[in-house]
Amino acid sequence: METFNSRYKALARKKGLSLQDISQRLNMTYQNLNRLLTASDIKFSQVERLAKAIDEPVNTLLDILSKRHIPEKEGKHYQEVEEIRNEATDAQIPFYNVDVTASAFPVFADEREEPEYFISIPAFKDCDFAVPIYGDSMYPKIKNGHIVAVKEVKNKTVILYGEIYLVITEDYRTVKYIRKHPGDISKVLLCSENPSFDDVEISRDSIIRLFKVRGQISINVN
């Protein structure tokens, strides 16, 4: 039996909408939308919002939901399995297989793209997404091909100097240390771990979006 999640996505695709488009319309993060679509219990007010986001009658979604059931023959065991599955879903974050330093990244670009898959690591459950890092500027702290999980910093005036960030400007999409500028408080330095790379001086005001790197996953790249 098709799930509510798959049916909703199918309806959205017919309207030319991706889940990224819908999450923007609902003013919620992609992962929270994914959790809502896979939740075992959805409130009527949430169904109304989901229907409005894809311009569908609310009764269409209610009809889909009414066909969901728990098989009687599986009983309590089925419910326990569903609870475990829902816990895993809550810990998922989207993974975008793009080079953040060289391409139009879907989280901040005009063109939206579906995640390649979801990563389920409880320690990263409050992160916004994960991306691979290519290049050697942060070696050996972050090796070529490793995946980083990031959380957006809403207040860009609050920067923890010496920490690693994904920094988005008109000219740069890069993961670097942010350090205090020695002579100008209106600027910051983007610094590499690898001493072969020079520091980059940028204006604070040039930062369009800022994401704190919360951790990384090691991947072997040949």
C-alpha cells in the first residue's frame, strides 16, 4: 500500500512542485516537512496547510489518510516497529551531493534540488543538511570527500571566532575557519587548516548565509 508520503509527493510532482518548494511555502525546514509527511498522526490543521501548499482540496488528502491502517494480524508488534521507524525518521537530515565551493547549491540557489538521500545520525538531528567537502584547504581537519553536517546561524552578527563555518557570499561558497580581522571590525578572515592556502579577507556585510559546521562523517575517497 502506498504511503501518505509517496502519494503527497506524487500530487506535488503533478503540480511541478518539489518538496523544497513546498517547505518554502510552508515556511518550515525540509527535514521538518519530511517528518510531517511520515508522521503516524497528522492534525487536521496540518492537513489543511499541506493541501493549500499544493493547491489540492483538503478532502483529497483526508481520503488518502483515511486509507492508512494498522493491520490487525500484526497488532502490537507492528506498532512497535512503526515507533522505532518514526524515531529514526526524526533523526534524519537531507544530504545534497554537490560541491559547495563550485556549484549552485540548492539550499541557497534559485534552482531547487531534491536531496540524494537522508542521513540518520542522532548527534546531527538538529542540523539543517549535510554536504560533501572537496579539496585540501581544510586538510587534515576535514579531508577531501568527507561529509559535514551544518546548522544555519540566523544572527550573522554572532560569530564564534576560531570555529568552522560554511560561508556563503556572492563570490564564495566555502568551508573555513572564521577569525577576527586584526584591524577592521567590519571584516573577518576566512582561514584554512592547510597552511598552503592564504587567508581570505571579506566584509561581514557580504555574508549572505552562514552555517555552523557541527560535525563530519569520514568517507574514503580514492
